[in-house]
Amino acid sequence: MTKKVRQQKNRIEYSAINASVAMAAQAVTIVVGYISRVIFTRTLSASYVGVNGLFTDILGVLSLSELGIASAMSYALYRPIAQNDVPKIQAVMNLYKRLYLGVAAFVGAVGLGMLPFLDFLAGDLSAIEHPKFIYLLYLGNSVASYLLMYKWSVITAHQKEYIVSLYSTIFFLAKAGLQIALLLATGNYIAYLLVFIIGTLVCNICISRRADRMYPYLLEKNSNELPKEEKREIGRNIRALAMHRLGAVVINNTDNLLISRFAGIANVGIYSNYYLVISSIQQVLARIFQGMAASVGNMGATEDREALEPVFYNAFFLAQWIYSLAAICLYELLPPFIELSFGPQYLFDRSTVLILCVLVFLQGMRKPVATFWYALGMFWLDRYKALAEAALNLIISILLGVRYGVAGIFLGTILSMLLVPVWVDPYMFFRHCLKKPVWPYVRKYVGYLVVIAVTWRLVDAVCSLAAGGLVQVLLVRMAVCLLMTNGLFLAAHFWRQEFKSAVWLAMAV
């Protein structure tokens, strides 16, 4: 077996292992997280449910200071790891450590500076006991994570993200068990938070030590430094990623702030329950592409990029199938599931649920392009696109949020996505990475959309016939969604080469 063929086999194996372990781990996390959330919601008031999401978003804004360092440094590791260049890996990690220490100091300082303005940022927190202390706990957890997490990148860049997934899942289960016990015994939110923070810190320490054992050169004292030209390239990538980071923070970490401002903290709590389910599904599916990223980066660093095109189209086919299936299932199952789990007072209207599910689909359809774009280090070329999307998202979401509340805020996110990244991302990818026309991709996208729209309409019509109690409706709709959606997709796509490739890969793994 030639070295090139063996490398390709290793990439497929690592991608499959990473994706399989991550999805299984995330599935366990979803089940336990759901149980924990139900107990959390039924033990504490809606205001505590809301403040949990709100403080997470506020500190998510502070994470802007990370500036995309992790993505830039991961990309910088791909080539030296592929070439087994230990001194270069050490030099990258030395720079990585210094950058993250600076980020931790900045987050701590700015986070403390925001404390006097917490009431203005968060709105009315009178229903919460000790809100400033709770905020400081969140801040301390955020700062501590930057001091340890940089070593994770060495493991993931070696295409072994499954190790991080296993550690994270084990510690999550331990944390969740203790948190549930504390809530049932005391109903104390601060004790609940302390368990989360200590558990996260111990998990980070354990993964960091595992990285040291796997790659002992991380513990060697050295003063290796990158050449000035490579530092300049990394600096340029970080500047570009800072713009991407700013855009992501505005889009992903302002929703709860806007809901709190225009619809009240109670609606933040309602959305938090929907977000728990939606984000759990998204995290499971995103792990497929996260597991693929290091292999794509390795492929781009060692081979001709011509070989990337069929791999990309296979990933795109997979994305449209799994994310449209997820969106259809969420649309039909979320209402009975939320009502059964948390009560009818935690329900959004049907149009809001539809908007949230369409958003899930559109975000998922961006995953293949984003995965390849970042893995290949193409950060600089589309730096202004992220700012344009963020500005449009914030403006449109505020305008629509004032008039339509929660539905308007998320409709603004969809509109900004359609106006910028849905067409800019693939255009840039095909032009600069594959160096081929984008029209074959557009034709595939339109063809997929037609199949998805027809399938969604038919599935919704059948699901609307389900009657009985909540459990019965939930089970019937679940069966219809899984069987009918996959059956129609199979009938529409069985002839495609991408489908045949997916079947071959599943059988090979």
C-alpha cells in the first residue's frame, strides 16, 4: 500500500472514529442534559432559567477577545504535525500559550469592568438572588478555561478529537449527576453553578495532562520560536478571524439579550428550553464535520486540492440530508415535546417554531463550506463578509424584534443569512479553493431544496393527523418523520453518486 493511499485511509478512519464517538457521546449528553434541564426548570423559577442563558450570552460576547486564535493556531499545526516537525509544533504551542494567557487576562479585566453595568445589560434582575455573584461565577469559569484549553488543539490536530469527546462526556455525566442531586436536595442555584465550574475546571486539567502524556515534547523546556514570516501569517489570520469572531458573536450571542430587552426575561427562559433541544441536535450533527476538519486540513497540507472536490460534494450531500431531516423532525416534535417536558406555559407559537427550524436547516447547509474553508486556512479572503452579515443581522433583528418579538429576532437572522453568506460562502470557496465555477453547486442546492420542500409539506400533512395524548402524538409523529422523510429522500437521491459514496463509506467503516 502506497504512503498516499495509507494517508487517505487514515484520514477516513480518523474522520469516521471522530464522528462516531462524538455523535454517540453527544447523544448521551443530550439525554442526560434533558433530564437535568427538566429538573432545573421544575425546581427553579423561569427567571433562573432565563438568567442562565443570559449570562452565558454576555460572556459569549466577551469571548470575542479570543479573536479566533484557536482556529488560526489549529491551522498552523496541521503542516508540522503532518511532517512530524516537533520543534515547529513546540514553537506554535509556545505562541498559543502566550496568546491565551493574554486573552484570559483581558476577559477577566473587561468582565469585572462590566459588573457595575449588569442591570443595564440584563434588564430587570430583581427576581434573582445575588445576581452579581452569579455573574462572577460565570466569569471565573470563562477565565479559567482559557488557561488550560489550548493543549486540546494538539490532540484534535492529530485527528484524535474522539479522545477529547470521551473525556468531556465522562465529566459532563459526573457534573450532571451531582447537579441533579443538589437541585433535588436543596434547590440552590449557586451550589448548582459551583459544581458546574469545578467539574469544567477538573475536566480541562485532565485533558491537558492527557495531551502531555500523549505528546511528551509539550513538557520539554524549550525556547523555540516561529520565524517572523510565519508569525506575520498567523497574525494576519488572527486579524481576519477576529472579524469572523465578531460576526459570530453578534449573530449567536445577542439573541438572549435582544429577547430580554424586547420580550422580557421570561421569554428568554422559554427560548432556553427550545435552545436546549435545538442546540443539542446541532451539536451532534456538527460533530460529523468537526471530526472531518483535521483530515481536510491534513489533506490540503499534503496533497493537490483537486482531490478535495468529490470529498466536498459528499459532505454537502450528507449535510442536506441530515440537517433537513433534523429541521423537519424538530418542527413536528418540538411542540409536544416541550409541552410534555416543561409544561404548556413554555410553548412558542407555531410560526416561531417554523422560523427556528428553518434557521437550523440554513445553518447546517453552511457547514460543509465552512469546514473546508477553515481547515484550509482561507480566513483572510472573506473577513469583511462576517462583519456585513453581523451588521445586517443586528439591525434587521432589532427592527423586526420591536414589531414581532421573538419571531422577529430570529427572522432577522434568517434574512441576514440569505442576504450574505448563503451565496457569498460557496462563491468564495469555489473560486479560491477549488478554482472551479460555482454553478454545479447551485444546481445541486436548488435540486435538494425542491426535494426538501415537497418532503416537508407531505410529512407535515401526515403528522397533522396524529391525535391522542401528548406521548401518543409524539411517538406517531416521530415514526412518520423518520420513516417518511428518509423514504422520500431515498427515492429522490438513490441514483446520485454522492449517495453511493455515503453507502460505501458506511459499509467500509
